[in-house]
Amino acid sequence: MAMRRSSIVLLIVGLLLIAAAAAIKYVAVPQLSKLPEDTNEAATFTGTLRQLDPTTFALDAGAPITIDRSVKVDQVVGDTAVVTSTAVTHLPNGDSTDAHTYAISRTDYTQVSAPDGVQVEDQRGGVTLSFPMNPTTDDALVYDSVTRTAQPVTYTETSTLEGREVFGFTGTTTAPIADPAVLGPVKAGIAALAQNGDGSTLPKAMLQSLIPALPADRTDDARRALETAPDQVPLAFTSQNTTTLAVDTRFGAPINTAQTQTTVLNVQSGNAIIPLLDLSQVQVQTSDASIQSAVQKFVQGERQLNLLTVWVPLASALLGALLIIVAIIRRTPTERGDGPGASDPNESLTQPQVTRARG
């Protein structure tokens, strides 16, 4: 059956629009959802630093601190991004900087192998930057750079933060301090206290003199451990870390992170670690300004994603379907008569009338 040329064109355009709708949703949107190559974001955390008071052997009332954290993509190889997280802590006695580099997937932000020749930190399968988009409420692991361990967090609730729906996760873990940037100053402080050594041991007599100043729930264990300890008692330094996250349910990124990290002096007794004194405690959470900034970014991003994942493909598919329907309806050309004397019924409206002159 013959078809109008215009109907063929409409049919082709309609099919192309439907194909374009599928391509936008299933090809273009995943590409746009990847971690951008030029990512360079910053957030600020505010809180309090409490330190050991040498006169009471308890933590002092604390001083305000600020932490500026930046996350920058250094290199991209395919779907792998090399990311450096830098934290500049503004302390009462000066600033300190700590940086860590990871290799993560640009699509779901999980740990991946680093590109050839690139040195990164092993994040032990823990989250460093963000959960995947549309995260679940399953238990998860969050990487702690101080102990270089992946620490478990558990879902607690679904709530709203500044108009965004968030999943709450929390967890508390104690592990040995492994980051040299943290462990070095701690051991230097112990060495200064002992006035010799490298901070890895303390005299038994000095530690026994501290027992009356210890918290009540630690004195008995400490006394028993020191009874059989050598004259130079091996020390261990642990971090007790409590983390609470408010994770955006669409984008997977934490909007608010609250953290309490306590550095504890322990004695090593065989295979056991016996806590003695809390040396310091940092309590911080995301600043209000950084929370507002993150929310604004997510609101704008959600609008763009909804436009690309829903409205643009829907409009393209509907228009394509409409064109196909029109093409089908008007697919057959108007038939003309082919007998002698047949003429277009509209011919008299379009052609000049000629009358033969009678002669």
C-alpha cells in the first residue's frame, strides 16, 4: 500500500523521538549522575576540643575549634576517580593539616582499584565521600582515617533535615590509632611527660601513681594489669569514635555529620588493652552554613534530574507516539478516478474557465 511521503517522515521522526526518550533516561542520565571530573567541594565543621588537664587528670571544659574539609578529584581514569580529602583543623595553638587520597567509583562511590602508578589509602571497603545514590537502610561501613578501619554504622530513623528527607545512621567503634599524623603528636606528648623515650612506654611507678585519678570503672583493671607489668610498661593509643550521619535519601551524600572522637591512653597487658586516661576529645558536626549549602545543591540537582529522568523523556515519548498515530491515520493518499473524463472535483475552483467560442 502506498503511503504519503509526509506520513513516512512523521513515522520516522516519531520513532526517533521515542528512541531519544530511552537514550536520555538510560544513557545520558547515568553519565550526568557520575562524580564530575572537576569536583572540588568544601564543608566546614564546628565543635569543641577537650584536652587532658594535668592537674586533675581529667578532660578540661574545652575550647572551640573549626575544621575546613575539602574534597578534590585529582585524576579520572574511566569510571575511577582519585580523590583527595584534606582537613585543616584550626586549633587554639595553631592549625594542623591532614590529607588522605582514595580511589572510588564515579558511579556508586564505592572503593575501587587505583590506576597504575597511583598510591591511595586502603579504605577497607568503607564509605569515604558518599553513599550510592538512592541509598538503602542496610547497615554500612564508614571509613575512619584516624584508625584506618571501616567502622559499622546502623540505620536509626528516617527524618527531615532542612526540607530534605534523610536516613539516620550511627555507630561507635574503638580501634588503635594508625594515622601517623595523629599518633605522632600523641606519642610526643607522652615522651614529654616522661622526659625521655619515644612515647611508646611509661615507667610502671608513674602509671601506678595515676591510679587514684582514674575513672572509677577503670581503676581495678588498671591496678591488676600494672601488678604484673614490666618496669617500662608498653602503651597503646586507641580512638573511640561515635559517628552520626544524616544521609540524603536521593543523592546518598551526608548532609550532616556529627562525630565524637576520644583519644585514650592504654597499657598493653599481654593481648589485652587496658584503658587508663582520656587524653583528648573532639566533638564536631557540620556547620549550619555547610548544611544549607548542601541542601541548596541537592534541591537544584533534584530538579535537573527530575527534568532529565522524567519530564524530558516523557515529553519526547508522547510527542513521538503522537506523530506515529498521525502518520498511521493519514498514511493512504487520496485516491483519484482514472476513467475517461474523470477530473478533480476541486478543479473548477483552481483552474480558469475556458469557453469555446461558437462559430
